[in-house]
Amino acid sequence: MKGIIDFHTHTFPDTLAEKAIELLEKEGGVPARLDGKVSSLLASMDMCGIEKSVICSIATKPSQFNSILKWSESIASERLIPLPSIHPYDPEAIERIEIIKQKGFKGIKLHPYYQDFNINDKKVFPLYEKISEENLILVLHTGFDFAFERIRKADPEKIIEIKKKIPSIKLVTTHLGAWEDWDEVRRLLVGEEIYMEISYSLEFLDRDKARDIITNHPERYILFGTDSPWTDQKETLELFRALGLPPSLENKILRENALSLLSSVDIDKNCFLL
Ligand SMILES: [Zn+2]
């Protein structure tokens, strides 16, 4: 099946899904649209013509590294592309990035609110450097977060700082550059060679503003994403299609850009993952 690629989803191990969803719903005040299980995400993907989903995990403490890694190994498939997570202040973070690469994963997800760091903290730069050196993708939650106080931890100015210091980094910002900070996105990020996935933005931005950001950004740097289960994949897809973008750009965003980004990460043939 050749279909859409969703660059931002979350699922949990079956045994934890119910609890995790309940807790996150309480913290964020946003009701989940799926039960958090892998099978439910796959069913939703089938319904919407989504071929692959990138699954972003977040280690809220260093000790979660191994369990997230193991679970990510167990669910990886042609259709599910898990990104494990390290905690930015984990003393073993550098070695763990190597492990993630050796295992054959495509990248790493970091979340400045759930992991409590500023994205331009100089202590985190060695990690970015290592991620870039290993040719891994870094998906970084950017902008504010629904569940947290509005403190600037991951705004466009800080994103630019990372890109300036490490130009080769394959950096994917979430929520169309920075959630609820779209004037700054327009001012600073648009035009830069920085990926933006579009999840959880079209629900908040008016259509013209969203179109303005998307159509002025380099074509290959926009990716489709939903943040499922916090949105419904089908509804996000409808919102995206309602932007009425030229079909060739729509195809790039829905599939081709993600495919070329994912295939730019060279995987050792001996790796167990696909
Ligand atoms: Zn998310």
C-alpha cells in the first residue's frame, strides 16, 4: 500500500495504555480520540489511507530508556516507525544515542516540557551534535504545550539557535513550527531548512495563516502529522485537504517529503529493524 505518512503519533504498550491515556487526559485536559493501543492506531491508519506512522515516545526520566527501547523494537514494522527517547539530562545519553542508531531506529524524540529543559540549554547541545553525527532525525516538540504553563522553552528563536550551531541536523519541529507561537514561526522559521510537521495546528490557526506559513516555507520541509490520539487522523486529514494546496505540494507533504527524510537515514543492513 502506498499512502500517507503521519510523522507524529503516540501509542503505548497495551498493558499501560489505559493508565497513560487517563493520566495524560487529566494533565492536558484534552480527551484522547483512541485508546492509545497500537492496534487502534493501525485501525485508524487503515481507515484513512495512512500507510506509515512515526510513533514518538517520551522518556520522562532516564530510567525509562530501556523499556521504551525494548517496546519500540517490538512494534517496529513497515508501517510503524518508532522513535525511542532519551532523557536530556541522562548521564548516559550519548551512549544511548549510539544504541538507538545501532538498533536501526530512524531518530529520537525530545520534549522540552515533559522532560523539563530549554531547547537551547548548552548542556543539551552535545546530544544534538551526537544525533546529527549519527545521522538520526531529531523530532523536537516546539512551541508551547497545552498541558504546561506558557514559559518559553522551545520557541522559534531557540530553534534557529540550534540550526545555526548545527546546520546539518535533521530537525523536525512539531505543530507547524511552534505551537501557538505562529507569528514567531512566520517571522523567524519560514524559509529556513528546518522541517515542520503540521499536527495540532490547523485546529487553531485560521486557514489563510496556515497556508501562508506552508506555502512560503521550502516545499520539502513540510510534513504531515496528526499527534494522534490527541486528534483524530481523519479529521486532521480533512483540515489539511481543506487548505486547498496545489496537488503536487499536497503529495509532497502527505508522503514524499517524509519518505525522503526517513530514507536519508542510513541503516546498517545487519540491523533487525526494517
Ligand atoms: Zn505529540
